[in-house]
Amino acid sequence: MDRRKAIKNIGLSFGTITLSSSVVSIIQGCQTSDSTWTPKFFNDYQLLNLELIMESIIPETDTPGAISLKIVRFTDSYLNAILNKNDKEIALKDLNKFLSLVKKETNSDNLNSEIFSQYLSKYLDKSNFENENEKFISSFLENIRNLTVRSYRVNEYVMYNILNYRPVPGKYDGCADLNEFGIQGSVPT
């Protein structure tokens, strides 16, 4: 299987998340502030750099960023749970290849969020690359961005405080005054 297709499939399969009991347990496990948490899929070096990439994609502003919401923990657990052995190897090879290319191009062993931000602005949403490494970097960063955004959207804090998530079936009050509860969703005014 082509690496590009494999990584694209990772992104597509991530888009079909259903809140099964295993995914819910992964989400709940990632919300803890336990300092003894250990990665299941990535090693510490990969995890640190992936976290910096994710923070460059979703930085801390008036809302929490990827690092403070521990998005990388969910990503680590989720990829470990859904990928088969071959896809895991491809994903890890691609991450290592990307980190090696960045280290080589920047002549630095100390990668930081500023370097990753420059790569994101240089390679994301562009398609006219002639060099295979540039095409690889662009495709890889696009998949990481998709993975980051989807991981962010299923985070408990984001679901309840930003996306106004309401569990189904939710509360039903047939005689509620709209002025009392406010207009939510697609209620006509």
C-alpha cells in the first residue's frame, strides 16, 4: 500500500468515529491529569514533537490549545486502538521521516513550535510542489491537521464549552419559554 494512501485512510477512518464504549473510554482516559500516563503508540520523542505540531495547529488563545487539552494523548490512544500492525508501522515511519527532514533542513536538533509553524504555513493548502519530499511534507501535515482538528472536536472541554454539545436524548420540556432558555440550534425565531 502506498504511504500517502495509508495516511489518507487514517484520516478518513478517523472521520468515521462513532462513540462506541472503547472510544468513550479512550476519551475519558485522556482527560485525566495523571502524570504517570505513558504513550502506547508513539515514543517520547515522537510524542513531544507531535504535541508541538498540534499546538502550532491549535494554539492557546482565549480557548485552550492542543497541549493544555492533551489532544496528543487521545491521538496516541486512538491510533493505537484502530490501526493494524502494518498501518502503525507506516504511520510511525512517516512521522520519523518528517522529523528527520525538518531536522536536516533546519540544521537543528531542537525542534520547536516556531519551526513547525513555519512548516505549516509553507506546506499546508498548497499543491504545486515538484520535489517528492515537499509533496510528502505537505500531505503529512495535512493529515496531521485533520487528525488534530478531529481530536480537538471530541475533547470533553471543547464539546461542552465550545460546541454546545447536548447528550441525546437530552432534557425535554415541552412547555418551555424560549426567552427563559435562549434560542439554541435551529429553533425558529
